[in-house]
Amino acid sequence: MKSINQINAVQNKIVLKSGKDQSVRRFHPWIFSGAIKKIYGNPVNGDIVEVYDNKDQFLALGHYQTGTIAVRILSFENVIPDRDFFYKKISSAVEYRKKLGLFNNTETNVFRLIYAEGDYLSGLIADYYNRMVVIQMHSAGMYKIRDEIAKIIAEILEDNVVAIYDRSDATLPEWLEVKNGNGFLKGDAKEIIVSENGYKFIVDWKTGQKTGFFIDQRENRALVQRYSDTMEVLNLFGYTGGFSVYAMKNARKVDTVDSSSAALKLADENIRLNYGDDNRHSSYQADAFEFLKECKGKYDLIILDPPAFAKHNDALPNALLGYKRLNMRAIEAIRTGGIIFTFSCSQVVSRENFRKSIFAAAANTGRKVRILHNLGQPADHPVNIFHPESEYLKGFVLYVE
Ligand code: SAH
């Protein structure tokens, strides 16, 4: 981590164009490159820069990076972003999870410990897996100080952490010169088995998606369990079987579909871990869109949890068409009185847009559809009200007649 002297010596300063200070004054934590009028000093990727309006008034400071998001703001006050600064922010993220009852919880030991902008730490994600922490950096600035961040996490969590693993390789841009591959920053671990609402899961934190598990679906999975009593359930985009394990509690039959054979292998293991050999469950390696074509009248409950269809705004129209097409097929296929859990995790798709694409899907099928629940992300993924993008997970439970 940079010492105070180094930060002062660099004196990197960014001045915004007239009017571009508005969103910063409303605490939005990103400065887009198009908002910049002039850069003073010579900041390189990951450096601290100070941000000023065009009347030379201090607005914020943060990590600089070339690319669309030029600055990820760390503070709207003119403070020094030293070790103590990060220590306090991480402590407060941990304290908040303690308030949520997520530490020393006998049912659940997997949760998000630090959620980037949701914890005022843009660029930093940390997930907690039964005394192992997997961190994932989304900015050069956070990546450069990852050793220090790991030490702070270890210091704060004390006996609650045995290993810390860095999985930033896939989330940092290819061109970033500081990239150094994944690896342990503390301790060592092999297989991790976590407990979520009492269910056991093997987490593939080394090669799995994101940091290994979709922690954000914890509460929605519990709702699936409630609705799957005696049902024939289809879990599309099932990954390692998160929803399937919950549905299996009382369902008559559960089918898990994913395009990845590695994910399905873990899904089968996770079912075995919780239920032993149970022939109510089957896995199918297939394209979800294709699989749905053959499903008419076969299921009472369908879960649609696809990967983000849009990562950028320019992909939005196609993404909305994708959601419409997928939901249309599911609404067509489901039995009368059936339930659909449908999700979008695309940051650029608003809840309203997602709902409109489901509306269009329902209208096309001619079936009657009611919304039973509006779903989102749990409180360990808090939404920063000044950063609407942090509300990425949107879901609906539909009742189809
Ligand atoms: N519901 C899961 C997370 C889903 S992640 C959970 O709760 O853990 C999205 C999954 O969709 C990934 O496992 C990916 O392999 C799978 N996938 C992506 N495109 C697909 C497609 N066209 N058909 C089937 N699966 C797909």
C-alpha cells in the first residue's frame, strides 16, 4: 500500500468538465472518462487521484484506471487513503454482517463479506466460505493493495478466517500490466464445504464461476423450497445445483440443466451430500433454450437464472429480447397453475425493463400471468442508494394459468 508521502508526492489531479460534477455531488462513486476535462500529473493504473470541479473545488478521491470508468471513488472527503482508512471501511463491512447475524450462525456460513460500492469500497469483492475468504478485485487500484487488504481482513476476522484466496484474474481487464494470476494471500485450503440455511454445498472457488458460488440467491432458494412441495421442478441454468438442493426437500422430481458438465458434476455431488443417492434428481447437459422446447406440460415449477445477458449498455436491446424469448418458452411450457422463478443479474437491465420483457413474453403466449413476489439480492449485498447499478439482481415469481 502506498505510504502517505508517496500519495502526496504524486499529486495526481483530475478536473471535470462543467456540469459533470453533479453526479459526484450526489455521491455516485464512478467518474466516466468522458467527464474529464484535464488530468494533471501522470497517473498510472491504480494510482490515487483527486477529483475537482472546473472551479477547482475538491470533490472526491479514488483509484484511477484507463477505460470507461476512469475513477472509482473511495472518499468524498479530502482524507488520506492509508491503511487506517481501509481498515475502518473493512471493519464496518464486517460489523454490518455481524448485525445481520451472519457470523457464528449454525445454519449459514457462506455470505458476502464486502460488496464493492455497496460497502463504499468500489472495486473490491470478498466472499466468506466457512472460514475461507475469496477476494476478487475489479480495479487496478484495489489489486495493487491486495496483500494489505488481505492482512486487514485477517486481522479483523481473527479466528474466523484460515485462508484468503485471490481470484482476480478473470475480473481485471486483460491489458492490465499489474496482473499476476490467482493464488493464496493467506493460508491454504483444499475442498470447502459450506452450509447455507442448513444445506451443504461443495464450493469450487478455484475454477467455478464468480468466486465459486452464487451467494446472492440464498433467500430466493428458500422461497423455491416453499413452493416446490410435491412439484415436478425444472432448474434451468442450474450451475452447481443451488436451487435444486432446496427444491429436493419436498419435490416429487427435480431436473437440473446447465451447459457446463463440470457444474453439473458438482450439482450431482451436492445432491448426494444432502440426500444420498436419490433418484428424484437428474442432471442434463443442454442448452436451456433448446431444452425448453421439449418441456410442454412436464413441469409445475421452472427456475430461470441465466448468466447476465448484457454486460454493457449497447447490449441492452439484445439482452431484453433474450429475456423475452426465454420467459416466453417457459410460460408456454409450464403446466396450468405452475410457478416460474425468473431472474436477471444484468447490471444494465433495470427491474422495469426486465418486467417489460416478461410482460411481452406473457402477452405473446396468450396465457394469464400474475406476479406473486418481487425478488432481489439479500442484505449482505447492500444497495448503495447513490449507485443504482449495485442493485443488479432482479427476480419475479410468476403464477401461470
Ligand atoms: N442458478 C445458479 C447460478 C446460475 S449461473 C445458482 O443458484 O447457483 C448461470 C449458469 O448458466 C452457469 O452455470 C452457466 O454454465 C449456465 N449457462 C450459460 N448459458 C447456458 C445455456 N445457454 N444453457 C444452459 N446453461 C447455460
